[in-house]
Amino acid sequence: MDQQGGAFYDVIESRPKYLKCDVEMEKTVKTNKRASNNGLYELLECPVCATLMYPPLHQCPNGHTLCSSCKTRVQRCCPICRIEMGSIRCLALEKVAESLELPCIHRSLGCHDIFPYYGKLKHEKNCRFRPYKCPYAGSVCLVTGKIPELVTHLKDNHNVDLHDGSTFNHRYVKSNPHEVENATWMLTVFNCYGWQFCLHFEAFNMGMAPFYISFLRFMGEETEAKKFSYSLEIGGGGRKLTWQGVPRSIRDSHRKIRDGLDGLVIPRNLGLLLSGGNGQELKLRVIGRIWKEKQVIRN
Ligand SMILES: [Zn+2]
Ligand SMILES: [Zn+2]
Ligand SMILES: [Zn+2]
Ligand SMILES: [Zn+2]
């Protein structure tokens, strides 16, 4: 009991000195200071990169704290006092952090929950208010945002067509279907039932064999996506290929869905057969429908 009391006293005793020094440093080093009414919160911001620090927290022999990634980047020297960093862990600050409760980083997007310091990151990774990534597949696009912002972005920056309605009849024409590597990724957005859906059509290689795949993604959370179904049909020359599926949330990458073959998969030879012609051009007509399931029995 006595020992515990002593240890606690020590921590309190040493805090003010440490606090003062660190706050002084923050003033000089930090450029993007966040507004906060909690001194501890500020203390937990890395003085170099200004993000919240999570264990292991490091400090130089003079007590300057640093987050793990900045510690790796600066290698040997403390970025503040330039002396050798060593490998001192700042356990006291790690312990103090345990007692903190902080709001989710996506508060401005609508999440009003409060989390224990060390549970915050895990929540934020799965927070349903976190911004969505741009669903366009053809290039690496780093744009993120809310769904309406992404719809505008798709229209303005990727020239994606936006259609109203739950049925569609699309024709994909590709002049040189043998160049899978240079395949174009087609994306069309459908607006129905108050939601937006992305229809993807792309070419890919499975092993050495060339395929096409078409699937639907839902611009929202998986729990909402499950309330819908869709069908795709492709045909020609008396033949028909149909697919019925459940749209996947855009939280899942298009690549994950494609590699999981969760869509209408068409081997290239069959695609050429269905498109008629001489094999020099691919002309596929995709007929589709999206509907809302009346009763959801899926889990
Ligand atoms: Zn840092
Ligand atoms: Zn230092
Ligand atoms: Zn959240
Ligand atoms: Zn984009």
C-alpha cells in the first residue's frame, strides 16, 4: 500500500517539471498546433509530427518525447536538443495516457463517441463515419470524402456517367480485346432508392487466362449494402450468361471483389463469342437491375 502510494507520488512530483519543459518545446517545434482544452492531450502529441502518440513512446535523456515513427526517422539524434536518443521508453506518459478518454477523430463527420486513449485508434479504423475512398479503379486516386463529395468527384475528375434508375442496359465496346494489360476500367454510377451504386466492368488475368468481370458496389456501409440485390445478364447469338449478387460496400476494394470473383465473370473467348463479329472487337451488352430485398434474412 505504502509502496503504491509512493510510486504514485513520484509520478505526480515529476510531472510538472516535465510538463513545463515539453510545453516550451512544443511552442518552438510544433507548427500545426491543435486546439485543445486538455494539457495531457497536448502532451501526447508528438512535438515533431503533431499526431497523437501511441506506445511505445520514446524520450531522449533530456526528456523530449517522440512518437515511434519519428524516432525511426530521426535515427540517432533527438530532433529538439540534438543529443543521442538512445532507447529510453517514456512509461510514465504511456501510463497517463491510459486514463484519458478522447473523442473519435471523425467527430466533425458525425461520430460523437468517446473512447479510452488506447482503444481510439482501433475504433477510428472501423468508424462508420470515416471518409470513404474514391471507388474509381483505373488509377491510384487518393481522394477521400463523404459519398456526395465522391459522386461529384467521380463526375468531375474521372468523367464517370451518373444514371438515375434501377435498371440499365449498357454496351461495352473494346477495339483490341487482346490487350488485357491496357484494359480500360469502366465505371458507371447509378442513383436509385436514395443511394448510389457503382457498376464496374474490367479485364483481368486469372493466371494466364484473360477474363472480364462486372460487379456492383454500394456507396455506403456493408450493413446497408446487404439490403439490396442485383442481376447482370450478358448474351448474344442465342446464348445468355446471368449473375445475381449482393452489392459490396465500397469499403471493400474493387480488387478484393474482383479477386474474390464476386460478380459476373466472363472468359474472354466466351465474351468474344457472345459479342459476335470477327474477334477483333468486343461488344458486350450488359443488362442489369438493382432491387431492394423486402425481408432481409441474410446475416
Ligand atoms: Zn512523430
Ligand atoms: Zn532531447
Ligand atoms: Zn468514430
Ligand atoms: Zn478519384
